Amino acid sequence: MIQVKEALSIIAENSCKMPVIKIKVSKSLGFILAKTIYSPMDMPPFRQSAMDGYAFLHCELQQFDVVSTSKAGDFSNSVFKKNEAIRIFTGAFVPDNLDTVVMQEHTTVKNKTVEITKMPVRFANVRNKGEQIKEAELVLEKNTQITPAAIGFLACLGITEIKVYSKPKVAIIATGNELVKAGKKLPMGKIYESNSVMLKVALKELSIKKIKIFRIKDTLNATKSVLKKCLSTYDLVLVSGGISVGDYDFVKEALEFNSVTQLFYTVNQKPGKPLYFGKKAQTIVFALPGNPASTLTSFYVYVVAALNKMMGFQPVHLTEIKRKINVDFENTTGKALFLKAFYDDKNVTILESQSSAMLNTFAVANGFVYLAYDEVNIQKNQEVIVIPIH
């Protein structure tokens, strides 16, 4: 049995980044850049008006003859006299010998003559060429996550394809003779299977779309067979249940049969002690405890760390923040604890129903209080580590 920090270190060392692919910018939301991008052009590519108004050459005059119009998309670089102005609109080209735009609210217009009622400073309301970014300047660094704003920025620079780390294909194997799919009649002695649905949604929250669920009975042959298929097809395999030491827990034996190298098994923690991590070639495997709260805790703390490494995220591990606990707490287990909690800007509250089989408080938790195995007596208002999960 190993400690939490050692388990996280082993996961980081053995989770490899996914292959780099070229993808359309329009379909890149949530991906991580695999190559730094530099601007192919100045943006804006010409001097633009930042306002609807009138462009003129800044001078002592207050009145100008309106002799032309420049709309967004137009181009005319005519030379204008000192007493001439043009009607101009936001985003439109500003001719070279005009240097200032007055907003239309600060003017009066009569018979094609504009009078400026509030004179702007010279160069006001004109966006210079390359004001946002110049050609060859840095656009986005490698390992940046693509957001809607990043997609818009890339698109305005005419960039249509980028290199990113591909998303992993994930198999979820739910084991258990007692499990019934939700929506079907529930016989006595059975329970509805929720872990695979929960894990699939949690994966989708990470923008992972290629997910397949396999539901199998607690038999050694069935477990061997489905693992063989998944290990040859998927980048990450998540097994829910069957990893403990009961008479009908066949996962560990089936993993050994399929030549998966065990990197650790059991972590000194609660919940989720019977956690398995292994690897075969480039495919990594987590066998998660079957109790729902243990499953989800292990997913957030360990599986997400592996996925972050695979998809190019930095940092790999979950963020840790400090909050003041609002009660005394005693950890007499000798284990690291991940306690479902709700935190705000200053404090954190440990929630009721910490059982590994219960999801009711998990549904309203927004983080874990993490206590190391050697943290025993926690005093009210003491700062503790909180791991946000939403």
C-alpha cells in the first residue's frame, strides 16, 4: 500500500501524451495546443475606425465638408484637403492622410457640413495597423487550452488549422452480477448501475467524446475477454468494481492474464483504498472501487491527473486551495482522507454522509477537504487543503 503523493507521482510518470493531430480551428474547442502559434499578419491589417463618426485631419478647424463615406469593407485611399472629412463607420478603413475620428454623438451635421461640438484629441478612435498583434508575434503558446475566445482570435488571423494533442479513447467496464441498467424493472437483491453513467458524464465534462461502456457479469472469463478487447483498442480503460479481494472479484487476475503491468495497488486513503493503476504498452488502466463515492473520488483525484497529462494540460494534478474549516475534526484512521465538502471564499464545511456508497452529498459538494494520513487533530478555523472539483 502506498501514500497518495506517491500514487500521483507514479501516474504522472507513466501517463504519456497523446499523439499530435492537425485539426480545424472551428472544431478545436477544449483541445490543448501542441505547437506554438505566431501571427501570419498584422491585426488589424490597416488603420480602422473604432467608432461610427467622421474622420478628419486634426487641426484648428471645427467645421469640415463631408466629401466621402467609408464603410466596413470599403477601400479608398484618396487624399483629402485640410477642411474635408469623411463619414466613417466602425471597422472601416481610415485613409492615410486622416488621423482622427470624432464620434457622431459629438457632432452636428447640416447640408453636408459637419461641426465638431466636442473636439477629440489627435489620433482618437483610430486603431493602428498591428495594434492588436503584429506579424510574427506570439499568438498562443504551446500547451494552451483552446477556448471560444481563442478560436475567434485564430479565425480573425485567417488561421484555419492548428496542431493539438488528440483526445483519448476511453473504455468503461462496469462489473457486477447485482447491477441493473436504469430504466429496467429492479428485482429484489439488485441495484441500479450508476458508475458507468457517472464516469461517462465526468469524461464528457473534460471534452472527451470517444467513450464506450461495457457491462459484464462477475465471471473470470467475461472479465478476461472484455479486457483483452479494450486493451487493444482504447487509450484508457476504467474498470468499475471487482478489484477488491472477494470471491467474485476477478479484475486483478484478469489484468494479470492480459499482461498488464501493475504500477500500484491499494492506496492509504479513505475512500478508495482498493485502487489499481497499471499499463500495457501505451494503454493505461485504472481499476476503481465499486462504491459510487469511492469511484468518483478516485476519478477526480487520480484519473483526471492521468487525463490531464495525456491531453497536454498543465498543471497535471488538481488545484489545491486553502480554506478555514468551521469545526474541530479528528482523523483517527491513519489514512489520507478525501472528505466531500462545500467551500466559499473563506471557509469550508465538511458535508454529512461521507460513506463510500453514498452520492447524496457528493451531488452538492464542490470540493474535497484533503487531510494527509498524519494529520490527526484539526482545530476549528485552521486552514486546510481544499481540492475544487467543480
